[in-house]
Amino acid sequence: MENILTDENFEKQINAADKFVLVDFFATWCEPCSILAPILEKTVKNFSDKIILIKANVDDIPATAQKFGAERIPMVIMFKNGKQIGSFVGLIPENAIQGWLENILKENIK
């Protein structure tokens, strides 16, 4: 089941998670977003014990998108305990995402 964020539930969803939360800010009309989505889904499966992937359609959550500076999409932000700990913008290769996730987990798991 896919988690969908709204302006109303964003903070609650991010703060309530017992894992890292990877938020994919996207839009349905954004071609790079459509290409990135299955790459993220596949890559995050390797970390499913540590990371939850949540989709955030910028057209549906304008206030939250603005708060996190998601003017350029796709934008991916990692949260831990409700706080932003890393992000990237644009379409990047699967191996780069894999390395990015490994580094973030290594730096933030105690």
C-alpha cells in the first residue's frame, strides 16, 4: 500500500514513523518524476527494514512543497525523527541513489 501525504497529515506521518522516511516530491505531469519513481521503489526495497517510502504530489500539497523548497522536481528528502537529514533534486541513476541511501543510513544510525 502506498502512503500519500497531504498538507494536513504531512507532519504527523513524518513524525510518527519508527523508521527513516524517504519522501518523493513529484507531479503526475513530470516525466523525470515518472522515471524516478520505480527506481526509488526498487532501491528502497533493499532497505525496507530501515526506510519507508512516501509519495508527495506537489500539486496536492502546495504548502508543504513550498515549506521544503520543492520548486524543482523530482525532489527526494530523507527524514529521521521528523527532521530533514538529506535530499537530492533531479533524476539520478539507481547506483547513485543506492550509495546516497547507504551513506545517510551509515551517518545516522547509532
